[in-house]
Amino acid sequence: MLNRRTFFLSGLALTGIALVGCKTVPTTYEHANLTYGHLPAYQLLVREVLIDQTYISPAQNPNVEHLFAVSPAQASTRWAKDRLKAEGTENVLHFIIKDAAVIEEKLEKQKGVTGLFTYDQSERYSGVLEVELQVLNEQGYKEASVMARAERSVTVAENIKLREREKIWFKLTEDLMAEIDRQLQQGIAKHLNHLVM
């Protein structure tokens, strides 16, 4: 029993080494698209909606968002395209993606004989998504703004399959966006209500 377990763990370790050597992990999870067209759009009295992504992923460890089928930055861009509609003749609304990172943290595993017969939580994924809506007038001065920030984290077991890990990543993005959507709705109602048709 011990030899089979040791052999299995060795196989997992070799698989992990192989994955670390790759720049991207192949996607196996057939996920649903994160879209927001089913939600009511904001018809805004601005002449243009611009999406500015100031956050640039380093695309290397410990960041992992570049491996996601749908990253937090991509999901928030889709939210802006689906929900923010320009219907006015002046002023510009900037949707700014200020942070959209997901960090992988290796967790300490049990050692000794106990560690051979238990599956530990091996990684923690911590995501942060921060966006801002800014309304600038024709002279470039800020007329109004709304901020939203969400943080979520999740741990995974050492024996998790790639498909299940991708599902967890997708759910992490989904949860971040649910909180961002909630905060933006409140912020728009409070600070941009005069621009909503």
C-alpha cells in the first residue's frame, strides 16, 4: 500500500514539474461565458464609454490570472461593454481596471507518515479586482466617479485534477464579479444617478 502511494505521489510530482515548465496550461474545462447582457444596461448621458486597463498582468508566478479561461480583467471588460451604454452628446465615461490579479500561494503540507495518507490543501488562490468609473467633462476634469473593489480567496487540495482547478478559477472570477457588480450598482445609484436616463 505504501509503495503504491509513494509511486502515485512521485507521478504527481513529475506531472507538476512538467506543468511548471509550460508557459500556459491547456484549458480542459468547457466553461460558460461570463456575460451581463441579461442585466439591464445603464443608458448614460455621456458621448462615449472608454475601457482603460491600467493593470497589466506579469504573466508569471506567483500570478496565475493569465492561465484563466476568463480572467477577472476580461470579465470586467465584458461587464462594461454589456452594461454601460453611451446615449449623450458630451462628457466621457472611463471604465478603469486598476487591479485584476490572482496570486497562487503554496501551502505547507503535512510531513511524515501522516502526510503520505492524507490529501492536504496545497495552494491558495487570492484574487483582487478593483475598478473605477470616471466621468470626465470636455475639458478633461473629473465630474464624478465610482470605485469598486472585491477580494476573494480559495484553497485547493493537492490531488485536484486540472479540470476541477479550472472550475474553481472560473468560480473565483465569477464571485469577484458578483461583488463588483453589486458595488457598482450602488455607486452608480448614489454618484451617477444624474447621468442615468
